[in-house]
Amino acid sequence: MLLILCVLACLLAPQAARADALAEMRKGGRMLWGGDQEGGGPYVFPRPDDPARVTGFEVDFASRLGEYLRLEAVFTQGQWDRMPDMLRTRKIHAIINGYEFTPERADMMEASIPYYVYALQLMTRKDDAAINSWEDLRKRPRGEKARVGALTGSAAEQYTRRFCGELCEVISYDGNTDSMREVETGKLRATVQDTPIASFYGPRFPALRRIGKPVARGYYVVYVRKGETALLQSINEAIVLMVRNGDLELIYRSYGIWDEQQAELVDIVEKGRFYGYYKAADAKVEKNRMPAREDVQAGTSKRGWRVVKDYGGILLQSAGMTVVLSTISFPLAILLGLLVAVGRLYGPKWLRLPLAGYVEFLRGTPLMLQLYFLFFFLPEIGVAIPAFWTGILGLAVNYSAYEAEIYRAGLQAVPKGQMEAALSLGMPRGMALRRIIVPQAMRIVIPPVVNDYIALFKDTSVCSVVTIVELTKRFSVLSMSTQATIELMAMTALLYLLMSYPMSLLSGRIERHLGLEQTA
């Protein structure tokens, strides 16, 4: 029934007229651009001196782009492979996160001229003499399929799958450096990385070496919503000016990713050769170069207590978000679950079937899918819920189904004679439920309810799909950028334990207290 109503709403909802996107952005004074910190450097990653803020060549590029457009460039965290959905549902104005130009994406979104020219670099261990070229991947070194790692959904993954076919096994990873680490530890034979990643993170993985020259040249472009031609033209003009003024070269050199491939940017700007997407910048703007800045390097990996000192604070802040999500959503889940359980057992017959369907639907579909529905689908029919409240609502509704079953079991455990006795004394059914039945059921269900509350702390990690950065997401982001995985993992586990263990102690104390009362 819910799905039918949603489909009808989509079919019947009027299509609101979209005002000029650039004009709307200038009224607000901001350009919201999407990226994923989990991808790491040199694109978007936490600043070493302030992990709550981001840096990277795309951060600098977006900031400079905002200056040309007379807008404040504001970073919006999102999951990398969900960026088109965030763009479509107007959560962001532009995607700037190493998104390659492909005809398929250009059919769904408007693509700018390139702001970076990349290629794909094959990497393996220095002591692996069996792999010295791309062809060696298909020769089954050591008599088994070579396992090759690449970023999920990237051009590197697609190219490697096409090249290898069935002759090697391609493993997908959510973070750029995950596969590099797996090669270094021997779990993978090779990895395929975009050239900026190989250049930026190469010094952190001294056991790896590059195989041959980069292949399969491609382009990073800015994507905006389909039909937003005025915004697209302004972005293209800004990129042209940044190339001509040398802004892009200064940014890329500061991150160590300026290479011979970037000469093609000048060719694109001067000759307009890029699949017809080039828009000439005719306006004469005063030359405005970026000031020189210190080189930003990948840095030396931090270890031990230095990791605790530098990143403990930001992990604690993210744990605070986890606590807030849990403490607001779970009481709502309990209230909804109790109402559903009472309705199923004591409500009218016409209400019981829909409530049963509510419980089974929510228990039978993943929480991530429900969050995705709330955050990305509802805006299509004019209902836009902020990310924070999407997380609260999604967790509360999802867990209400489980709480409903727990309370239903608790209500059924109360002897039927209790209700009969209350009714015989002249109590209305509602009062009997409030004063006699539900209080007894509450005492029975305390252990499983507390167990669900502890589980909810961990399930808040799923909220990262709707751009909420909680404890698990923060751990993943910092792990990608620092490689201090063991220290960060230990701190994250400790914080989860500190959040959940007091609830276990409180549950035991309540059970003992109620047991003493029952004995008395």
C-alpha cells in the first residue's frame, strides 16, 4: 500500500517550475558542492591540523570556483556513489569529487569542461617479479587468478574488469588507499589507481612500485543538474579563466599532482576540443592569480599516542552525534512500537492487518533502503527532510517495528485475568491498559529493549548514506587519510563500549530492583 501511494504521488504531483539555478544560488550566496571525505587525498580529506575541516585540491578548486562565481563554496559530505542522487534531489548544486566524464553520466547530468586530466596507474609490490606489465595480470601468476583492487564504481574498476575479463579477479573498495594497503600486505597482487592518487599516496606505501606508463586517459568534470545551462556556462568560463591565469597549475603543484597530462587542459581551453561541451569565455576579466602557498604533501603517517592526541577530540565529537541520534530516535521508536503492539492486540479488527503489514514491511526491508527512500525519493514529490531528521525518523520508524514485536510479546505475557479483573471493577479498557497491562508488560520487556538500544548505537553508522558523519563514518574517513587504522579502530571501539556498557549496567540494576519489588 505504501509503495502504491508513493507511485501515485509521483504521477499526480505537479512539476514545480524550476527557477534559474544560478540566480537562486546567488540569492542564497552559496554553492553547495558534494564530495566524500572517505575517498581521501588528494581530493577531499580532513586537515591534519583540524580534522573537522577538509582540505584537498578539489577543496581549493571549489573555493576558487566560488570566487569566480561570486559565491561561497560550501562542502557537503555524501557517499561517493550517491552523488548523482544528491544532485538530482537538490541536496547539492554541483558534484566536484573526481567524477570522470562518461557519456552515460552526461546523459543524466550536465558536464563541464575538464578541470583535471587523469590516467590509470597499475601498481604492485616491489618484490613481485611476476607482474611487470598489464598483460602479466592475465597470465595467472603463480598459477592462480591475480586479485586486483580498485575503487568502487570508478573508471579504474571498469577499465580493469574490461581488460581482465575472466582471467583475473577485480575486488572493489570504498576507499582509495584500501587496495594499496591490501597489495602491500599481500592480499592483492596489484591495484589500479588514478594518477593523482598514485602520486599523492605513493610515498606512504614504499613497498609498492608503478608498472609502466599510465593508461586510459580521462577527465574529471563538474556535474550539475540537467538543464542548468546558465550555471554550467558560468562554471566553464571560470575553469577557462583558471587555466589561463595559472590558478589550476598553482593548486595542482601544491599537492604534487601537476604532470604532463595537464597540458591537455590548455589545448581544451584554447581550441575548445571536448565533446562539444566547451563554452568560450568571452568576458574580459582582470587577471587574478592565486597566491603561492606551501606544498601540501601526504605527510608522515602518525602512530601511537600522537593519533590519540590529534584525533581523539574529533572522534569524541562524532560519538556525540551517535549519542544524539540514538537518544532522540529510540524513545520515538518505543512510543511507536508500543502503539502498534497495543493496536494489534486490542485495536479494532480493521486496524490489525495494516499494523501487521507495517511491522513486516519494516522488518523485511533494510534500514539503508528506508533511509534512502526518505532522503532521496521524498524530495522528488516535494517532501524534503534535512539529513539529521531523516536519520532520526529512519531509525525511529525502523526500530519501532522491532519494539512492536517485543511489546506484543510482553503484553501477551500478562495473564488475561488482569484485564478481566480491571474491566469487572468498572475500568474502561483504555485505563486498564494504561494502569494495569502496559506497566506489567514494560517490566517484562526491559532486557530485550535495552539490547535493542545498544544495537541502535551501532546501526547509526548506516546514517552515513544520508550524509550524516557519525562515529563509524568519521573513523573510516580518518583511517583513509592517516592509515593509523589500528589506533583509530581501538579508540572507536572504546567509545562505542563506553556508550553502550552503562546501559547494560542500568538494565541490570533495574532488573534487580524490580525483582526485589516482586519478591516483596
